[in-house]
Amino acid sequence: MRALVIDDSRTVRLIIGKILTELGLEVSEAANGREGLERLQESPVELVLVDWNMPEMNGLDFIKTVRSQRIFDPVRLVMVTTETEQEQVIRALDAGANEYVMKPFTREILVAKLSLLDVLGE
């Protein structure tokens, strides 16, 4: 399975990427939503983990844009962010996110969320 990690923090991309790689996923990266859209159009993936607060295009706008294109309906979208207010969680899910992970997170939390989405092939 292929995954795309979109976060303006290189460190966060490396942490999530390492976890996903250890779980057997093929990982690519983008530093913002606009770059993420380009990557998604160049090489489709099954899973996207996206930060909310980024320059160029934030994660919420990325999710809305992806969900507006039927070709990406099968893509599972996970918002991974420091936005912890219930209202923000609802906004992300309403926009089309399949799951929501709050930073800071542990490997176990990420694995649990991915298991809910049935992306680990177990």
C-alpha cells in the first residue's frame, strides 16, 4: 500500500514515514497541501496523512479539494494535527477526513487509527 505524508515539519514527516515504512507501507512526502495535491495526481496513493496548519494550502483545504474529485474517493484521509478542539475535529470529518489523530501521538495511536481504516492488511 502507498501512503503520502503531508506536513510542513520535516521532522514530523520523518517520524510518520518511519512508522509507516515499518508497517510495510511505501511512503512519499510533501511539505504542504499544494505539493501534496501534485504528488497525489502524479502517483495515486491509498492513504494520506495530512497536517492542518501549513503554508500554501492547509490540510482542511487539501481534504476538501481531494474529496471534490471523484477519482480520489477510495483514498483514506487522516488529519494529523495539533488542533484538538472538538469543533475542529468535526470540521475535518465533515470535510471528508476518515480519521483524526492529535499531536503529539504515539506509534500505538497511529497504528490503532490505521487499523480502524483497514490499511494495514492484517
